Amino acid sequence: MAGHDELSLRMGGASARWATALSATVAVAAGVAAGLGVPDAEKWGVLSGTVGVGAVGYALGVLRRRVEAGPDGLRIRAMLRWRRLEWDEILRLEDLPIAADPRARSGPRLRVAAMLRDGSVVWLPVPYVGAADAGGFEKQLTQLRAVHRRYARSTPGS
């Protein structure tokens, strides 16, 4: 499917990139402080390493997630691997609410799941929405459903 994708959806966005950049900046600043020999330099070094590993892990785990849709089906990039679904395997794409943690102040979240003909469910990493991003979620879901309708004409109820 490489080079023939009609739609490519990525995780994150501007806020995720800014959070990653800010974390990397904090890691570098803490590392510089440790290198300059400020009081408690070893604590600054540990902070630098921890925040740096966290920023790299976040970038690899979240910012690399994507869904590509094209004539051959969906390619789903999770954290470390790709998965491919043919359009004929997918019965429909549903947006499903995910219950928020009762202690969290954010509202419910929405994710998209591909309901397969064999009854199994494949959760897509994007589109994903928190409480504030509902407009972008609907746009991406509409685009994804349009590509699905275009290539899976024999799919009832999509």
C-alpha cells in the first residue's frame, strides 16, 4: 500500500508535539544543571535522565501511531508494529466512548473500532479524542468512513 494511501491519520497534534518538545527541553536543562555542578547535581542528572527517557518513550509510543487508508485497506501502526486489514474484512467503523477515570476531570473519550466480519474488534489508535478535540475527531472519522465506503462497496451498514 505504500505510496497509494488516500488518507493518513496521525496521533497527537500540535499539543502533543509541544508537550514532547517541552519535556525534552526540561531534560536538557536538567542535564546542563547537573553538568555545571550545581548543588545536588546527581539529583538533576537523575531528573534529566528520567524526563529524557519519558519524552523519547512518549514520542515513540504516541506520536508514531497512525492509520493509513487506501485502496487495499487499512494499515495500522501501533507502538512497534504494523497491522493490515483488508476492506472486505471490515464490517463497519464505529466510534465508541471510553469511560473516563472517575478521578479525572476530563470528560469521556472517543475511539474508533473496526468491527470485523468474524466478530472481532480492532481498536484504531487514531482518530482518538479527549474532551476538547471533538471537531477534529468527527472530521477524521468522516474521512475514514468515506474511504471505507469507496472501496468496500459490498459492505452493508457502513
